[in-house]
Amino acid sequence: MMKKHHSSGGTTTSQPKDEGHGSMFRARSKLSFAHLVEMGHKMGMENPLFVCHDRAAKATAMINGKEYLNFSTYDYLGINAHPEITQIVAETARVFGTSSGASRLVGGERPQHRELEKAFARLYGVDDCIVYVSGHAANVSTLGFLFNSRDAIFHDGLAHNSLVQGARLSGASRYSYIHNNCDDLEKKLKKYRRSHKHAIIVTEGLFSMDGNIPDLPRLITLKKAYDCMLLVDEAHSLGVLGKTGRGVREYYNLNADDVDMWMSTLSKTMCGCGGFIAGNRELVEYLKYGSPGFVFSVGMPPVVAAACHKALEIMLREPERVERLQGISKYFLEYAQRKGLDTGAAQGYAVLPVIVGDSMVAGFLSTALFSRGIYVMPVTFPAVQEGTARLRFFLSAVHEKEHVSRALDAVVEELPKARAIVEQYNHEHRHGQR
């Protein structure tokens, strides 16, 4: 809801710089990653964020002229920089340039837009699809536009930020159920569903922090029993789950219309940028004429649409990539567990956490691995709950067993050292406060 801004009509007095907006940003940063970076710096840890890459990130990455084993890329099938993709991008750029120039509503479409949307509609076996220029905006704008204060949104407790923000924007009543706990969801549906006009259940096809899969058949049963819509975010499951990478629908062998909105980003397996919602024709048309993230945003660059379409073609043409990804992911999970590492609820599909608990331990561990030529990022509060900080490994079809064993052996060696550094700092800090 838009908030009204009122003028006092009086004279505006300038705030001192350290007490004005800058102070607000500094205060809020204490709740963000910036606080952890600041604390790490005091403890002698280098900032592991925002490193600059010299070329496309694959199973290895080139950073400042040095090659690293890379576990921080969403290129699940190893398709990024594929020669067929770079060729179609160059050909498209020669004809259409690199920008759509305006929103598709007022500036018109390019053939690549509709071809991509039709391809995803075919993939999911639904009527149509709408492509947004941002995956995050696809969720925020869709949920924020479709639902209002009379409605209810029931979302998994570990749903992605974009889903939660979309629910907040909508003004609908928001009910978070225990992660992957359909019994808890049903309790909340029984208690709250009748109080609202419309309702939707929101989940992910493969959870981006824990690497586990929802009980989608049970969710479908609940959505039918309680007259809800269902949105499945396949950002990390498209290209990863199912024999041919068609996602959680193929994994469970579901009917397409059992889910009202199939969503995914285009920045993972599809090697581009953006996101889409696939569903029935009436829904898609309604979004195209009203969803703010589509209507008031520039259209996806034709070169990106062409790249994503070609990546989809390669995925479907070469299912062996999916098989290799699933194989190396299972190997990682088994090797990590054999080494005594905590992989949480991960099921062995592309997203593999190694949970260490303390946020600063995760940061020091990531830094130590980086010094050994292994690039993997820490995930800490507020992205995950306090006490569940982890290193999050993304696996790719082009990773090899030697890459995995080398990385995990290094984790086993460096984890006690990282914990010792943090324990020593905490001990000295507590002692100094007395």
C-alpha cells in the first residue's frame, strides 16, 4: 500500500551528517551481512564477498589471475558459455541490439520473448507463460499484485526472500508453516483458511539453503481440500530434478494443472537472467496487463531471451548432463557424511550445505578454503537462522569426484582451525570486557 507523505509546512532543519540518513543506514547494517564483514575484519578475516572473476565461472573460476575450484555458481548443467549460446547471442545482438528499449506493453515485443514463453509453456504442459526481467521481481510482483488484504498466503518457513517479500507487499495475511511440515500447514489451513476470500500455498521445488525437496503430492492434496492456489518456485529444481531436468513435476510425475503457478528463475540452469510464471491463459493475460514488475519494467533484452531459449534446448537435447549432475551431487553427499560433516536435510541434488553453526566460523572457513584455491561462500544470518550458518556448495555437471574430495578434505582440515580462531577471539573479548 502506498503511504501518504505529509509536509509539516515548517522550516526544514538539516540533520548533522552522523545523525541523519547515514546513521540510519549504519544502524540497519547491524542486522545485515555488513555487520558480519565488519566483525570479521576486526578478527583479521578478509572479506569473502564481491570477488571479481576474470572469465565465465565453471567448475573452476579465474579470480585475479589465479584458478580456483568453484562451488559458487548456479550453472548446474555446465551450459554457460556454451558455443551455441554465445553464437545465438551474437546473431541476436546484430539484429536487435542489447536492449528492448521499453516495457513490452508500450514498446512492443521481440520474437525472442514469445518464443521463450511458448517454450516454457510447452515444458510445463500449460497454456502460457510470462517472462519477467528479474527472477526476484517475478515472485514479488506476482504475489503482490494477485493478492490483497482479504486473502491469505501460506508459505514454507524457509521460503525464499522473494516469496516472503511478495507476500508482504500484497497486504494479505501471511502464515509461515514449519519447514517442509505439511501437518503444521494443515493445522494452519484448518484454523485460518475460512477467514479469507482467496488463499495460496507457496513452496520451492528444491530449497535453496537446505537442498531438500517438498512433499508436493501432499501439498496438492491440501490445496484442493482447502480451496487454495499453489505456487512452486523452481529456481533450483529446474534442470536439477527429474530424469530430463524438467523439475519437481517430473520428479513426482505430476499433472501440470495440479499446480496453479510454476515459477522459475532464468539465472540458474538457463544461464541468463530473469524469471517466469507459467500457468493458465487467463492468469498469464491478467499478469501481462497488470503486474507492476512486468508493466512498469523494461522488457527482457532479446539477447538474454535467446540465450535462455538455447540453454533450454540444450538441456532437453542432452539429458546426460542432468544425470551427471545428479551423480556428482550424490557423491558429494555421501562423501561429506562419511567424513562426519553436517549436511542437514540435503537430499543430494545440486545444493549441498555443510552446516558449521557459528556465522564467524563459516566466514573464517570460507576464507581458509579460498587461500587453498577453493571458492565456496558462507551463508549466515539473516539469510539463515542463527546457529545454522553454513558453507553452501553448488554442484555442476562438470564437477568431478576429485574436485569434491579435495574440497571436502580441506573442509575437514580447516574447520577445527576456524572454530579455534573464533573461540580464542570470543575468550579474549569476554576477558577484555571484565
